Amino acid sequence: MHSPRVQIRPRRRPPLRMLPLGGCGEIGMNLTLYGYDDHWIAVDCGMMIRQDLPDSPLQVPNVDTPKALGIVPKALFITHGHEDHIGAVAWLWPLWNCPIYATPLAAGLLRLKFAEHQLSSAAIQVIEPGEALESGPFTLRYLLLTHSIPESCALMMMAGGYRILHTGDWKLDPEPLIGMPMNAAQFKALAPLI
Ligand SMILES: [Zn+2]
């Protein structure tokens, strides 16, 4: 007797999308968009200094592609306060007008930049390392890493069963001169990702 033909279809779920607009394969102007189910978020928004362009050395990421695709991030998450991660926020955020989440030092630096640009800093929200928050289908947790500026964090992001670790900048230093050492056990416990 033939057994009935059973077709097992893979469970359908929307893809997780990633749109790197700066900082991948280059140093500077970090900006990455992630999208799930038409909900987009942005991670970092930095500038790049181009010494080979003396007339316009400060460059910000080109956002023509998300504009053409109608993508407007619903939230901006900052990993740390270096210029190549926050230096373009005052230029590009007005296009998005979304909440901005940053650790206390990065949030303070951003407020200064917003004041220089005569922008209200009401959208800038402080988040402490270790805290988690949600944006649409995304759940994000800020995980402390060691780097050359305090309160640098990786972002553990989850959406629709996908798990992504966006590290930002980091180094492994068990005795950092500033800030707390990273919690290795916490990062080991994240595996497996996607
Ligand atoms: Zn950095």
C-alpha cells in the first residue's frame, strides 16, 4: 500500500532584512538598517572623515536607497558615543523623526549635537547597559562590551524567531582602564544565533 503523499512545507515567516549603509568593509559612518515584517529600525548613524576630500571631509551615509524604497526606521539605536557611530544623527535623524536610544554618555553627546543644530532633544532616550526594550516585532537588549569609550554595547536583537548580535566596536580586555569588563558567560549563553 502506498502511503499518501505528504508534502511538508517549510514554515513560512517573513525574512529578516539587513541594509548596511555604512561601516561594512570600511571604517566610519556606521549605519545599518534591519527590517522585519515592514518594521525597520536603524543601528548607529555615524560620520566619516575623508582626508582625501579636503573641501568636504565630513561625510554622512547616503540614504537614497531607503528613501527610494520608502523605508523609514521607527527607532534608532546607538551602540556607543564615538563620532563614527553618532556623528551623522543630527543630519539624518530629521528625515526619520523617531525615538533614539543611547547609553547615558552617548545620549549626552547627542544632546549637545542636537543643541548645535537647534533640534529638540526630546526624542533622545537613555538606556542603561543590560536593559531591554521593544520596537514593533523587535526585542533588543543592550549588552556591555569593552571599548575605548565607556558604556559601549552590543545589541542582541530578536524578531520573528531570528536572533542577531550587532556588536558595534569592541575588544576583549579582562581589566579595562575604563568601565566594567564584559561578561563572557553572558555572550556564550547567546549562541546559537540565526
Ligand atoms: Zn568606537
